[in-house]
Amino acid sequence: MSLPSNPLNQTGQLQQTVDLEKIKNFLIATLTKTVEINPDQPEQQRKTIYKNLAQIYAKTGLTLKKEEQEKLFREVTDEIIGYG
């Protein structure tokens, strides 16, 4: 993740630049192993993946907009379960 040439936004706070594609790929690689080890029904897998995503997201300190976070979680989950 790289910072823009001017890392401060209009309010003087540090901007957060996020490469969502890299994050998405990392999450898919990490969580695919979990699902392969514990193959459940798709709905149970979805719940397990969301739970793990929420834990990982909380640890990263990222602050995505709610819509971006939901989209990321949905795309990662769909990709792992096979709907992506």
C-alpha cells in the first residue's frame, strides 16, 4: 500500500490509500485454507468466512466505508465458496 504524493487530505489528516485488490487476494488465499480444512454447507461456510473476515478486518486497522467493507466481504466470500 503506497501513500499518494501528498499524504494529507483537505483537513490535514493522513490519507489512507488502500489497494483493495491486494487485500481481497490476501483474504481469499488466507480463508480458502480455513474452508478447505473444515468443509461445511455453503451457508455455514459463508458465516464462518464472514466471522473470520470481521476478525481480520478489525486487526488491520483499516477504515473502509461501510459499503466498501460489505462489498469486499461479499466478493471474498463469493470467490471462496465458488460464486465469484
